[in-house]
Amino acid sequence: MDGATLCPEEISPGSNVELSTEYGLRRGQARAAAIPNYKRTDVATIPGDSGGGVFDRERGCLAGIVSSGGQERTNYVPARILRAMLDQLSSNELARRKG
């Protein structure tokens, strides 16, 4: 998924996802979220997976960043939150350059 961009909208439960971490690629499906402002997959995570990418396999876009998980799930920060963070960083950088 070279040059992946943030997904324009959140993926739906049941969508095919792929986690990319330092340990390799693992496939699964998006699940209903259990924590506000997070999304979930059915892919098991192990220590060290945090910070890895969650990709929408059909569209090839970045759906989010792995936050936490366990033997039966992965919680991730969705693209809409990442987009808001990047926008805020951009705004702060512009203000710093002008100031």
C-alpha cells in the first residue's frame, strides 16, 4: 500500500482491514467500537504493535493507528482524529512562522 493516504471516511464494521506493524502484516475485519473516539478490529495484537497502521484493504487507505488491543481485538485511533491532529499541527506551524 505504497503512498497510502488517510481514508476520507471511517470504515464500517465488517470491512476488511490489514494491520501493518514491525512484526508484519495481519488481516481481519473492522468491528463495532467499544470505546468513544476509537475504532476496533478483530485482529489480535501483541506488545509493540502500537503505532502500526490499520489499512482499509479495499481502498488502500490508512484507516487509523493502532493504540491498544489484546488476544481478540485491536483498538485504533481513526483517520478522522488523525486528520484533526494534523490540521491542528499545520495551523500551529503557520502561526509560529507568522509570529
